[in-house]
Amino acid sequence: MERPNIAISEEHFPPCINNILNGLSDGRKRSLFILINFLNSGNWKKEQMNEFIVKWNQKNKPPLRDSYVISQLRWYKDREKRLPPNCKGNGWYSDFGACQPNELCGKQNKTIKNPINYSFKSLNPTRKFRKRKK
Ligand code: SF4
């Protein structure tokens, strides 16, 4: 079964992404990288994603410089979709306290390997998804 080609809505975001969205003091740049790749992989339109991320940045303590956020968004604009880092990657979610697995993440994060898979699983819990063929 191929991954769905619809924009992932916020109700299907995993705990780590929701924690990031609450705003952070540590891990802000890494979170920006995560959010860009997560939303991009979740089929968000560029304009929608940019607006969402600029708004999110205002919740950070303190916010990243607008020029930094905009330069990162520009840099990713025409790039191929890339997955966000895997759940267990060193220096990512657990490192700044964003990974707080719930039941869907699975015991000791064994079910979900990447936050985007959480969202696809949440959209349709009974299906097994694989990458869309190019
Ligand atoms: S296990 Fe993965 S999807 Fe779940 S909260 Fe942690 S990083 Fe996010």
C-alpha cells in the first residue's frame, strides 16, 4: 500500500511534533529542520508550511531570527522531499525532550521508526504503508 498523498492534518501529528509546536528554548534550529521535513513529507503546500512555521517560531523562547527561518525555508523550497530524522537518531527528539512516546509510537518506540510514519499510521491504523514510487 502506498503512502497517502493528502496533507496530514494536525490531529495526526505525533507527540514529538506537538511538543515542538508548543515552542522550545532548546533545540529550536533542529526543530526547524524537523518541521520543514515533516510537513514537506506530510504533503503540506509550501505557502501553508511557511506561514505555519513562521507563526510557530513566535512561540520559541526566544524565537529564532526571522531571517534565519526564512533562509532555511527558501533553501528547502525546491529540494526533493526528505523524511524528518528517525525517532532514535542521536541528537534529535530525545535530546531536547520532544520525544514522549504514546501508545501509537509503540513500546520503547519499536512500532514507529519515523514521526511521519506515526501520522500515516494514525490516518489509517490498519494499513501498512511503504514509500511512494517515483
Ligand atoms: S517515538 Fe518517534 S514519533 Fe513517537 S514521540 Fe518519539 S520521536 Fe515522535
